[in-house]
Amino acid sequence: MVKKDLTIFNLPNVITIARIASVPVIIWFLFAGEFLSGFILFSIAGFSDFIDGWLARFQKTQTTFGAYLDPIADKLLMGSAYISLGLLGHIPLWLILLVIARDLLILLGVVAAWLMGRTLDIKPLLISKLNTALQICLVMLVLADLAFRLELGAMLDLAYLATAATTIASALAYLYLWVTTMLKQSSD
């Protein structure tokens, strides 16, 4: 149950804010060719995505502010990592477009529902959680490959495909949820 307040300074929200603050530093590391530092900081930031939600549930400190801030932090972290690594030629353009398109689809669905005067109770779906985990793991794998010169070619190709598959499945699941919610609300 999410508290209906705007409490900002609890530990889960501070962790989320720190994840947002790490984004420009990670981008700088990537463009400076400091892939080991980028790998370490991105790994911490990626792991914090799981920790903040778990802590909020465990401590019963879930807030409306945190519920909105967490997905924003996720999109900033993932979008900036994918775009940066794509500009550097380390993640294929088709996968970046797919990841960004999924996020835009979700955002457009929320805006469309709002413009239609409808409400959406947005909760992360299981496939979405899996997709986020794979997206984070893919960036970590790419950065580890760059930092440690692992030559993971075939493994990276498999990771691209797995990430693409869950990105598509997640987009379709949210689209289905949106359509069924809109149809239900229009018949009520």
C-alpha cells in the first residue's frame, strides 16, 4: 500500500535520488573511455533499482513520491546508458530504438488515458521487472566486456536478443493492460 503523502527523505527515496544523480557521472565515464569506473557505478546504480523498492516494502515506507520517482530514475539511467553506449557503437541502434519505443509507448498510454479522463493504476508487471533486469544486465555485460576486454561477442548477441524479446513482450503486456482498462472504464 502506497502512502498518500509526499514524503521525500526516507532511505528508499534517497537511494532513488542518488541513482538519478549518478546518471551524468556514468555518462561522463562512458564518453571518457573510463569503462571500469562506468561499470562499477552503473552496477551500483542498477543494483539500487532493486534495493530501493525492496527497502520501501520491507520498511513500509512506500510513498506516492517514490512511486513516481522510481520509474523516472529507471528511465533516466537506462535511457542514458543505452543512448551513450549506442553513440559509442557498443549497443546496436535497433535495440536502442526498441527500448526507447517501449518507454514512449508506456508514456503515451498514460498521457492518452489522462487526456481521456481515465485513470490508470500503473504497477510494474512481472514481464516488465524481468525486462528491466535484463536491460540492466545487458549494460553491465557490455561495460564488463569493454572494461576487462572479455571478447563476449556471441554472449552479447544472445543478450541483445533476450533483451529485445522481453522489451517487446513488456510493451505488448502494457498495451493489452491499457486497452482492457480503457474498455472497462468506457463500459462503466
